[in-house]
Amino acid sequence: MSPPTVESLLGSALQLFVRQQPDQALAAVDAALAVATGNDELLGIATLLLHFGRSARAAAVFRLMLADNPRSITALANIVKLEKEHDPAEVATMVELAASIDPDSDSGMLLNFALGKVFADLGEFDRSFGFYATANAGRRKRVDFALGAYQKRLRHVRMAFQQPLFDRLAGAGVTTFKPIFIVGMPRSGSTLIEQILASHPQVHGGDELPLTTEIIAAARKKHLRSSVPDLVSAAQPSWISEMARAYIRDARPLMGRKSRLVDKYLDNFWYIGLLKLMFPEAKVIHCVRDPLDNAMSIYRQSFSDPGPTFAYDLSEIGAYFKMHDSLMRHWDEVLPGFVRQVRYEDIVGALEPGARDLLAFCDLPWDERCLDFHRTERPVRTASHAQVRQPLYRNAIGSAQPYLAHLGPLIEALR
């Protein structure tokens, strides 16, 4: 029998962690580390440790990569993302490397995002913004963001989802399944809200599930419809119940013995009207945050490629932000009370009252473990994997202010 590979050991570690056996999962990671033979395998180990919330151990693995190659851009960039104090020699190496390689390359963008963070930590915000601007300019060249297409989509959704539609299809969905949907802009506190809810013993945190888009795509194909507005305009009650049952079929295996599911696919904000038809008893939580802080947090984030296509230009972030807000206002008008808005600043300022209100809205009994959300062991794959493993902190509030001199295009777009 051949010895286990790093890939198989990491697969076992993930399964063990999902089954809430963190000690055994970390033992499997240690076994993988013992047989890893190169930086590619070390990177896989470090990435999984980040998903597990073990930032210090991940940093140690990145240090092993750096020992093998002191100019490893991947190792250098990840280390500075995980640490607040920075080695001047390592920073100098990163600046030198950034000046010598194509800023639009994968390595160039990774370095520039990392250096933006380094100089923010050092309080040199003008220099920090320069690196972020260079990184985002490179990413913007790789994506196709057409604001006009999104605005057209917004108009069609608003026109389709009016009261007559909800009256015509009333009673078509499944009332016995009560998913909790979290929507909002990226970096709005959605992972924090999910982590609080997932700390409740009745709740499974599903992270960003693609179920809705997959089910919609299947329904559109079956019924020969070009879009969601086109689909619902012709929909029969049986179509809606069929979609709801398909969602439940795919969701149940993820939940284990938990009775409630959190689906944090942020783009579900486009489908809130359809989700109401499918699951009349669902709960929708809309995460909001100070617009400037939220937008600048998006701009500073090195998303996995390609990331949100609007995220790499300040004026486009602002335009998308306004469009998102417009649609959320529409849902509040046509479905009053169906969506609960939760402000990041309110949760950070007063966790227990905020958590109690959150659980009450979701029809969940109070549980003290929701206050210790940072102790909950579950894989978190979003950009906020490190933050939700820490007790609440307030230093993200007002985080856009040091960059204010550079935010004219964003402020104008939000106006």
C-alpha cells in the first residue's frame, strides 16, 4: 500500500474539520507537512490552515517557503497579510521585486496588494494607496464590467417583481424549510454575521453556496426562458415548488443534523423576490456598513481571481453600490418586513443586543455560544477567514478616512 500523499492528507483534514474534529484535522495537516516536498505543497497546507483559522500556523508554513526561497513572492505577500509588524529587510525585498516585474502579472498584483497593506500598517497612507491603485488597475484589465448591462438587469427585475406577481404565485413555495439568506456588498460584515449564526447549535453555516444560481439556470433551460424576470413572468406555481424542492434536495446533505441552513451567497440579492416565492418562511439578512469604509475595504482586498468584476475601480464600486442599494430598497417596498437590515457598526458596538435581535428575527432561541463566535470551528473560505476567528474589534470603523484625499471618484459615484 502506497504512503498517503499531501493531497489525500489535506482532503482527510478538511473532512475531519467539517465533522468538527479539529484536533484530528490538524494532526492530518501535520502529517501532510511531514511529507511535503516543495513550495507548491506547502502552499496548499498553508491555505487550508487559513481556512481553519490557524493564522499563526499558516504564517509558519509560509516562513518555511521563504526559507527555501527568500524571494518567494507568494510567501512574502501572505506573511505581510497575516502580520502587523513587518521585517524591514523583507519589505525592501518586496519593493525591489515590485519595481522589477510586470505590475499586471499575477505576481505583480499580489505584491502590490500586499505592499498596500504594509504601508497602511506603517501609517504611510498615500504610499499605501499608490500600491493599491496599481494592483487594482492590473486587475481591472482582466475583467469585463459593463455597468449598463447591470442597470438594465436592475430595471427588468424591478419591473417583474411587483405585487401582482406575488399575488399570482402566492402559496407556490415550500413553507416547511426555512433557510437563512445573507446578502450585502462584499466586505460588509456578512461573514461575521454568518459566524455568529453558525455558532448556534441548530444552524449550519453553508458559506457561499451556488445553489440558487444552479437551480435558476436549470429552470431557465427547462422552460426556455432567457432571464429570471422572463422565467417568473411565465411561471406556474408548480415551477416554483419544483425549484424549492431542488434547493432542499441539494442543501440537506450539507446540513448534517442541523435544522437550519445559512446561505451566504451575496449575489442572492438579485433573487430575493424569487426566494420569497420559493420559501415564504425564509429569513433574509441584509448586511450594511458605512459606504466609504465598505467600498475602500473592497478596493484593498486581493480577491481570488476574478473576484467581483466591479471591485477594481473606485467609481465602478460606487456605481454598483448605488445599484445594489436601489434594488434592496425595492425589495423593502414590495416585501415589507421580509428583509432585516443589520449594520456592521451596530454589531461591533453592541454584540449581545445585536446577536439577540438577529436570532429572534431568525426564530432561533438564544444561545450564549453566539457571543463566542470566534471559537466556532468550521472552514471559512472567504476573505474574512482571519477576522471571524478574533473577538470583535472596532478598528475597521472609519478605515477609509486616511485615504479620503484619494476617494473623489468614489464619493462622486455614491452621491
